[in-house]
Amino acid sequence: MVLKLPENVKKIIHTLQDAGFEAYAVGGCVRDALLGREPDDWDITTSALPEQVKALFARTIDTGLQHGTVTVLFRGGKDGWETYEVTTFRIDGVYEDARHPKDVTFTPSLEEDLKRRDFTINAMAYNETAGLIDCFDGLSDLKNRQIRCVGNAKERFTEDALRMMRAVRFAAQLGFTVVPDTLEQIRVLAPRLQMISAERIQTELVKLLTSDHPDQLEILYQSGLTDVFLPEFSALMKTPQNSRHHGETAGEHTLLSLKKVRADKVLRLAMLFHDIAKPDCRTTDEEGWDHFYGHPQLGAEMAKKILRRLKFDNDTIRRVTGLVRLHDERIFRLEESGNASDQKQLRAVRRAVSRNGEEIYPDLFAVMRADILAQSSYLRIEKLARVDGYERLWREILAKKQCLSIKDLAVDGSDLIAQGIQTGPKIGEILHAMLEDVLEEPEHNSRAYLLAHLEQF
């Protein structure tokens, strides 16, 4: 079996071999190359000690000498440098925090190094001299499209609890399944995930959500992992929706909606949380139909708390919660469409865009459509037509460059000061009154008109 290695990877391996050391490309890059995918980066493992690696290359960074890792640099790449991590064969010591080994021991054995890795598909090594080194039958697991731990699954997950999420994440990214033994140990050891930092969990969650199979989140629920880091989603999976609009639980609808929107972090997070408040908002009427009044507003509040708990950045939190809050907003009405009533609806859309903020579009339309497509077929055509109408009028407003905010007004504070208005609060009141008028009648947004009618404002 022959894999095509980048020139700099070959250079590193040959340099180490010429100095009398073993060296191989290892881990995810070998897995991806075997799958015909372009590796994000290339890691090298070697029998050389860190100091010996540093002595062989002109430019290096001491990435983690205590763990045997040196980064080798070559000129090139987007930032002017291409970087490659070179790590000494090692045996990990005791894992005291369910994430990191207390210490490591360097070893001359490649097999010992591969033995410490998480999954068989990530425990293969390759160089042009020896070919593929596959001590744990990772190649068969690749062919069978399955995720299996190296050696004893209980030991691997006890060492590093984050590996439980990584197993499901790799399955989602690659379209694989987790083998029964590995999955069973995830169920048994799921409570250990509480020992992992929120930042690490966030990283794995985003990678899963932005994969080709975000609905694999269901495996995290079935194995008990969401009970640990996202109990609100576990509650969602147990919430029925007895409604013409749904034939599944709120959680099952959420899983389906994730697949109906493009693989963007903010959009996928918005779909994950768009119905998160339904368990708390569920009511059942006298005829047995379920209703979820107020769930978008409460959902935005809950999403904010959850995203903060998982240490997401403020910009992501702001964008996601905005989409959750507005995902069920109904601005355009089919029964009012037509040339005459479109003017009325245009006013409503202008006010909505001014109120919601321009940057939330067109993501909001994507979220609305994903929500509808994940529902039952009941009134689906009409629902989608409403979103289409909303977007059509939004695009018309943009094309005409109509005023949607104070900064778009034809006058500003300096113009009002020149007219003798000195107090800041009064200037703000007048500008807001002008905006209200212009949202109603866009043609009023001219300097001449606004200043001529200053008294009424």
C-alpha cells in the first residue's frame, strides 16, 4: 500500500531515518489519506528524543517537551510557515484527571506508542520504507466503517473521558458506526464526562454538529452523555408533540432539523436550541392537542445560559440566541399578499428588520425553512410560501436601499445641532421619531424633507 506524503513530511521522515532513527506519519493523517480525504495536518512519530529532533532541524518550537513533542517549521503556507508536530514514541502514565497522563515515558517501541491511542483507525503509522504499520487492525475497521477502541474500551475511556464524545464525533464526521462493545462502555462510563472541561466538550460538540451527520447527537443521548453536559436536550428527547405539525418528540424534530440547514456552527447551534424550551412550555388543550406558547422567547434565554455554561464566545451566543428568539416569527401573511397589500407588508418587514437587526438575515430564513422542513407535511407548502414572501420583500427593501436604522437616515446629530437642538436626549428622541416616519414612508428619507418637518418630530 502506497500513500502520497507531502514533500515536507517526507523530508522530516528521511532526515530522521538518515540520522538512524525510526519515523512515521501517524494518526488521523494516515486515516484520512487511506480514506482519500485531505488531512488537515500531518503528525510524525519517531524514536528520536526531543533534543535529538531539535538538533536535526533549523527551525523548531518547543511545543511540549515533557510529552515529547517538537514542532518543526518550514517556510511556506498561508502564514509564511508550515508546521509539523514530531513526537517521540511514548507510553502514557496514570491518568489522574480523566483527561491527561500524569507523566510519560519515552520508549523505542512504535507498537507501545500506538497502543496508547484512542481508536484503531487513529492508531496506524506509515512511511515509504516500511509501508503501513497496523498493529490493531485499523484498516479493517476503516473498510467496515466502524469506530472501535484500541485494546480495552473501558481502559481507554477511563484514561480520557473525552474519548467517549470523540467516538461519536468521528462516527458523525466519517459516517461510521460505533461498535457495540465500545458503545456499551460509553453508557457505563458516561458520568465520567463531568470531569472534562466545558471548553473541551464544546469543541467536540461543534465538530459533531458541523459534520455530515449531526443527528448522531442521538447517540450521545442514548449513551447518557447528554445527561451530563446537556440535560436540556435529554428532556427534549422525552417531550411528546401531539400536534398536526409534528409526529415525533421535540428532540427527534430537532435532530431532523439539524440536517435541514447547512453545516455552519451558528446555524446548527440555532437548530439545536430552537425548541429547547418546549418541555417547559408544553400545555395540552381539552381536545388533547399540545401547545408550546412562548417557547421561542424562553428558548433564547435558556440557550444563552447553556452556551455560557459551555464557554462559547459572546458573538456566537448573541447570534444563536437571536435566531432562537425569532425562528417562529410570522411577518408575511399569504392572505394579505398582492400589489396593494404588499405595501402594508413591506412596512411590516421594514419594521421587523429594523427591530431585529440587519445582520440576522438571511440566516433567519435558513433557520425558519429548516424548522418547517423538519415538521410534518401539514401546511408545509403554505409555511414555506410565507418564508419565501418574507424573504422576497426583504430583498426588495435591500435592493431599494431603504432606511432601516438611524445610521441610514439622511440627517444625523450634527444636522440637528446646527438647527439649535443641543441636548443629547432630545437629539436621540428626534432621530428615533424620524426613523419611525421613514420606516412608514421610505421616500421621506431626504435631508430636505426631514429638516423641513423638524417641528413635527
